[in-house]
Amino acid sequence: MQAADTSMPENILNRPDAQTDDRQRRSWRTSPSRKVRRQTLLGWLFVLPALAIYALFVLLPLALTVQYSLYRWDGFNVPEWVGLSNYRTVLTDPDLLNTIFNAFRLIFFFSFIPVILGLVVASVIRRSSTGSLGNIARTVLFLPQVIPLVAAGIVWSVVLSLSGLANQILTAIGLEGITRAWLGDFDTALPAVGLIGTWVLLGLCTLLLLTGMTKIDPALYESARLDGAGAFREFLAITLPSLRQEIAVCVTVTVIAALRSFDIVYVTTGGGPGLATMVPGLDIYVLAFQARAVGVASALAVVLILLIVIIILPIQWLGRGNGE
Amino acid sequence: MFRTVNQPARLWGGLAVVALIATACGSTSATQTQTSSLATTTATATTAASVSASASASASTTAVPITCGTAPVVLNAYFETGFDIPFKLSEEFTKQYPNVTWNISQDQFTNLTNATPRLLVSDNPPDLIRLPTMVSLVKDGLLKNLDSYVTAFGWDKWPAAELLQDRVAADGTRGSGSLYAAGLNYSMTGVFYNKKLAAQIGMTTPPTTVADFESLLAKAKAAGLQPIMQWNASASGGGLAFPLQDLMAAFGPTQPINDWIFQKKGATIDTPTNLTAAQHLQQWITSGYFPKDVNAIEYTAANSRFVKGEGVFIFNGDWENADYDKNAAGNVGFFAFPSATAGGSLAGMSSPLTYGIAAKAKNADCAAFFLNWVATNATARQINVAIGGSNPGGPADLPIPPAAAGAVTNDSLAVGAQVSKANGAMDFIANSTGSIFAQGWTPELQKMVGGKETAEGLLKAVQAEYLKELSQ
């Protein structure tokens, strides 16, 4: 676009006959290159409001966060320059490192399980229930995406409480011994929070993968079947490779969801018990708005952003590999 | 009394309510003052006549007549969403002084807290504003020094403990120095009990020693009752800090606890008597006196389970009076946590509902007059007791208006009087630094419940967090 924008007009002006003839001038006005230039400008004009908002609400805060991370600041007094010392705090404070570690543990529940389970569920739906049953299954699985996370979190905390549905079911099937306040127990709080994430993200993954599957040429399956491949073989040889991009999208979205998780944790456990479910997103909030340690909070935010980018880039790269 | 995160994202339904209550309490405590002193001697005899008599008496002592005048005044006020008290008081004030009208803005406490410095420096600074911890605001010269009003209105004759938490010294510590805010009322904490269940375990009068109380807990446990209902989930903050601080004050003096909260130099929470307190708390935990899912119980859940009859006792504050009276009418009583030895002095956490005046406020005199009116006017005091359920403060010789017959508010007001008489009012240990509750007390208390922290480790960990936050 940029190239067209700058080089084309020059060509036009250099045309020997450009300024002589009225008729030609008219055509000159509507010549394709002029059009391109105008369209380019028009395009930028259309993008401008969005770009301005993006710059104001995303780029500027991002730059400010990086700036704040270099200061010791309580939010309103005069900030004090401290260089990289906030980053040293983030990378050495065991409590802060623990939050990052917790976020990685959540990836297993937010990303690994939904993607694996999503593949299985999508294959089952594709193979066996294409009619209204498939639609119902899809809708039900996708519903958690529609429900506000805070509302879902409140309901889940009731379900997982000592007298909640989860324990009632366990008691009914004779497992009373293992009942507990799932979100209040040091050993089970993080997996319980993770389970809620699985519930939320399974539908999204399933739907994405299912859509990807419909794109696969049925002839491939047919020939595989003629070659005597079973369902599992079919899945491994055709479905999985064809879904590379969709899987990359699923993994990307869910890994980001795990690393920057906030709402579910905030509503269900608030980071407790102890710091068993404390995640960077929540800690940034506590540090910035309760401890008023804006510098450390910003440094943790920057580290989190970098971590997400470092993890996501290879996934993107792997996902694209097949398509190019 | 405890601080809860009140995230910018909108919370709805029950959660909003929790957040409101929680922030309210958090806020109250954020700047507390010692209490309730007022009430002291004259708490009992109360007639309308005596109220108005003493009210006018105190008005006449005003040396320089600071009033709202007669010309129209618009007070620019920032109140906290979810709390009726300031609104009702402002309405009544306008009724009595029709030239004064109000321009009231309201917001959630957390949002208000974040905006306070900007509001105070703005071109239209608040004449009256609900305040969080105010040390930094004072350091930056954003709040009006109220010392001149102290002498003008005779606030220096009020019980000293009342205004203590709103004083800031030159070195930035609270608890002494110039006055920068005043309380609309003073909340009181202690132990609520279910009268029916208490009778069942043979409690006829409130316990007089910690040992007495502990034997009641043991009896309740033996009778198959839940001895204490409490909350300790992170979402609400560690409610076990309530009994812990009560135990600290039972085994040791309150002054070092306040010093620690006020960030006096060299103050520590890791003291021998506090260790005894923490050991008792741990023993309560291991004896099963708290619900086994206490780490997952949030504030509202604890209260609803208590009013439904689960729990003989709950450690909480008088802001819940109205709720208990409504949902368990006549069945809830209140007493101050007993001392370690019979006849020892009583203590409790108490906090002012703190309001300050911007340094650049246009109607500072009128705002100060309002603060004085709230504490001394008979109708204002009645509104405070009836709606807030809290001690209205003010001069010690003013009687406290009675609450409805049988209301638990009567118990809590009496306790407030006892505690202030013993000079046992304390700020809340969750308010020493901005996030000591979220990053110190709550996780450590939860670990103690989970058997992952000792009494000694708890105090050491919180002290370390305290020092870390002071240095950040």
C-alpha cells in the first residue's frame, strides 16, 4: 500500500501527455493509480478513529506501564526513579514468582485439557451427530462462553462449597470421605479453579475445531476408509494434521486466558487459600490498588506481557508452518 | 472493618452487596479512630430533654461562632455508595438549616479511594469527603488541618480516644498530632451470640475471662454445635483476624497494637503476648471451633449461616446490627471479648466513619459546623443510632439515644461505652498498610487453618510483609 502511495503519483506526473489534453486529463483523474492513492487515503481515514482509540487506550497505557515500572510510585506522590530494581523484586520475591508458577499450572487446565478434550468431542460430534443433536451439543458446550465469567464464578463457588452440589453428588455415590471445600483447600483450590477454566474454554475449542473439520475434504476420509483405516487412524492421519491452524488458534487463545487469568480467580478464591491460587493478574491488581506499589505492579505486568509473547510466538509460528 | 477488593469490573447481585459491606467496613477501618469513647458515663439515662439540653449547652460553648451563616451555601460532598447514613444526615441538616443545600457525588469506596487525591487538588474540591487512610494526603497538604475547629467547637473536651485515629503527626504517623478528619460515627466490634444456642450450652451471662469463653467453646463443640461461625476466604479477607486481635488485646496492652497500625517507628506485631494470642487461635482451629470450610467462607455466607443458627458465636461489628435484628430478631446478643483475667480491661476494634475537608474547600467552616452538628445535635445522634447502629460520638456528657427495644444495637452501644471507659479502642490490624490484609494476614491465617503455619510463623511472616510494604 505504502509503495503504491508514494511511487504512483510520480509516474503519473512524468507521463509526457499528462497535462496536455482535457480528455486525457479527465482520464488521468480517474486513472487506476490515482484511485489507489485515494482509496489508500480513504482507508486510513476509516481506520483513523479506531487507530486513535487503540493508541490512546492500548499503546499509550502500555508505554506508561513500562515507564511506571522503572519508578517507585504510590499513584499520586512524586515518583522516584529506581531503574530496574522493580524487575529484580519481581524475579526474586518468592511470592511473586509463585504467582507466575501458578499461572503456568493453570495452562494445563485452561489449555491442555480443553484442546485435547475439544478434539475428541469435535470428532465425536462430526462423526455421529450431524443433525439437531449435534446442534444441541454445540450450543450446550458453547454456553459457558456466553455467561459472564463473574456470574459463572459465583455459581461455581456455590457448587464447589462444602454443602454444594459437587459434594452432594460425591456423598450420594459413597465418596463422602473426600468431600471438602474444594476452593478453600490448599491442595484442591488451584485444580478447582482450573476446572472452571476448562468448563469455560472447552466449548470455544470444540466449536473452533469443529468448524475446522467441516473444511476438510470428505474425499480424504472416504479414501482412508477404503484403505481400511479405523476412526482413530483417521483422526491421526487426516483430522489432526488438517487442523493445525485451528489448534494453534485454540492453544493461543487458551494459553493467554490462563496466563492473564483474573476474573475467575478473583471471584472464586481471591487468590487463596494462602497464596495457592494467586495469579499475576490478580497480584498486579492488589499491588497497584491496595499496596499502591504501582512500580512493582507495572514491572510484574511487563514481565507477564513478555512471558505471553515468548510463549505465544512459537505457537503461532508452528501453526503457520503448515499453511505456508 | 475488613478490606475487600472491589474490582473495577462491575460485580452484580450478591457480590455487589458483599463488596459494599466489605468496602464499607474496610473503609471505616482504613482510618479509624479510637472510639466510641463518648458514651462513657452517661450511656444509660436518656431523655429527649437532657439530649437537647446538653446539645445546646455544647453549642453555647463555641468560642468563635463558626456556622453556615444565612446566605445560600452549596456543600460539595463525596459520599460512599451503599451507606445511608451521610445522606440521611445531610437531609436532616438541610431541614434544620435551609440555606444549606448539597451537591452530593457518590462512588464505591474503592473508586473513591483511588480518586481522592485528584478530587482534593481539583478546581472544585470537596467540602466534605469520605476518606481512606489519610497519611499520604496529609503529607501532600491536601487535607484541611482541623485544629482551629477543635478549639472553636470544643472538640478537645471530647474523649481523646475518639479523634485519635484521625490525627497525623509531623513524621507521618497516625494517632497523634493535628486533626485532619472526624468521624460521622464510631463502629464497634466484639462477639455476637445466638441467644438460643448460648442458653443451650448454659451461658447465662457473657464470659468474663478468656478461659470462660474457651470453656463455652468446648461445651458448644461437645454439644454438637458449631462453636464459632467466621469467614476466612480471600474474597472477603481473613475474618480470623477479628478473634486474633481480640485475643491480642486480651493478653496484652492495646497501645503497641495501635502503634503498629499507626506505623510508629520500630513497632512490631511479633511480641510475646501476641504470640500467646496466636497460639490460642491456633488451638481454637485445631479443636475444630471454626467451620472446617472456613477458608472458603465469604463474609455474607458467614453471616447468613450465623443467623440461620449455625454458630453460637461470630466475631463481627455493629454494622451488622440491622441485618441480625432483621433476620434473627431478638435472638442475637453482643458482648465485648473478655480479658485474660477477670476484671481486666476490655478492648475492641473500633473505627470512625471518617470524613475530611479539602485544604482548598470553599465552605470549610460550614462543613466543620456540619461535623460538629452530627456529633452534638439530638436528631442527628438519633439518626446515627437508628440507621447506622453505631455510636454517634461527640461529647462524653451527651447521652446516646436508645435503639429500638430488644435490638442488638443496645448491647453494642453499651459495649462501646465499656470499652471506651477502659480506653480499649483499637484500630484494626488489617489497616496498618494498604495490602497487609490481602498479602499478610489473610494468606497467613488461611495457612494456619490449613495446618501450614504456626503461631510464631504467622506473626513473623506478617511482620516481614509489613516491613516490605513500608519499604516499597
